[in-house]
Amino acid sequence: PASNTTPMTVYLTMILSTFHHLSRPSSKIVACHLITRLLPHLTSQALLQHALPDLMKACETCRGAELAACLRAAADVAAAVREFGEGEAGLFEKYVFKVAGRVGRDEARV
């Protein structure tokens, strides 16, 4: 729904901006679930420019169940993207592949 795009993008931005300040793992997991629930109401641009980079950055500091929730939310965001603009061409190489490679090799965090 196009009429909900702007308010939902603002809501997404609020969730993402508070995510890094959350201290309880359960709060981070809930934030990931909220982001996933917003996906049908967000544009591909909002997903690629806001949600995916922030979730991948969060993956760098999370452990265990938090990490699993962040990775699952990032995968859901990537699956929800309907179109790529010219500016998003290097997004996966810059954020997703680099972080996923480090997370996969760090046994202490998994």
C-alpha cells in the first residue's frame, strides 16, 4: 500500500535507530520481528537503503539467538526487494557478503 510507505519508513527508521542501543537480547529479537512484519509495507528503496545495511551492521555485534534473528530478518528483507535501483548495485558486496563471511568464520559468535 503506497499510502503507508512514508509512515512505515519512519517507523522502520525508529526501530533501526534504537536497535543499536538495546541491551537485552530479547528486545533485539523483537525488533527483528517488527522489521519483518513491516516488509510488505515498505518500498524496495527503503529496504535496500535502510533495513539491510543496518541489520548487517547489527550482525557484527550480535551473538547466538540475536545473531540468528538478525540474519533471518536480513534474509527476509533481501527476499522482499522487488526492484533494484542503479545506486544499489554494490550493496550486497559492501554489506551482505563482507559481514556474512566474517560471521561464518567466527565460531565464538555462532
